[in-house]
Amino acid sequence: MEKRVFDGVEVVFVGLEDISDAEPQHYVDYVRERTTEPLKKINVVGCADGSVDLNYELQGPKFERIRRITGYLTGDLNSWNDSKRSEEHDRLKHDVAY
């Protein structure tokens, strides 16, 4: 197994030898042509017939938490007064399992 980083993307080669310096760039460019999401990691696995199995992982979009609290939709509590912040602090919060 060999790991290389090209243009901020980790490229992992498994079962392949004599990897050229241009190969990581080729795989990054290939995947980027097929998606608009930011690319995180590419796994290139050599197959017995000489082909490769290409798997990639995307970073996904940025996510901002929005909550509905006492009739308001908000991403953060920076603009809230002390009373509303206290009310939010005293609320029962539930854990979410992923």
C-alpha cells in the first residue's frame, strides 16, 4: 500500500507497483471531471486482470445547524438577548444517534 497526496487529495494505491508521479494527478482529475463535490480521498486497487478498482470519498457540503426554538429558526444564538439565551439553555436536549 502506498499513499500520496496530490492537490489536497489523499490517493492510496493497493496492490500496485511502480506508480509514476503522474498517476495520482490522473486519478484526481478523472474523479473531479465526474463530480462537483470536493474530493477527500481516492483508493486505487489493482485487480488480477490488470485493471484497477477506483473508489473515492467526497468531503460533502458544508453543513450549518438550524434549530427551531420557541418559534424561531436560527443557526446560532449570537443575536439573542439574555432572556432567550437562558430559555434555550434550560430546554431539554435529546441526543441523536448516527
